[in-house]
Amino acid sequence: MKPSQLGLIVGLALGAIAFFGGFFAFLVSAVFAVIGAAVGLFLEGRLDLRSMTGRGSDRR
């Protein structure tokens, strides 16, 4: 299983747990799923956070 898939499953599981504690369960589940998928993509190396922050690896 790829880390991005595992991250998505973990995010969905955390969202399902949050479902029992709040009104906006769907929204919370979606947020946790996106966070989990992003962490998984980062661990796979398919998500470069430096490009999102504007800091390239060639700048000094």
C-alpha cells in the first residue's frame, strides 16, 4: 500500500472518529482526509512543500 493511500485511510478514520463528537462530521472527515493524503504524498516524495512556500532549493 502506498503511503498516500495509507494517509488517506488514516485521515478518513480520524474523521469517522470525529463524527461522533460534532455537527459538521462530513466537513471534518473531508479535512482529515485531505490532511492525511497530503502527508502521504509528502512521504512518497510527490509533494514538494518548498515549491508551495516559494522557497526553492537553489536560493541561498
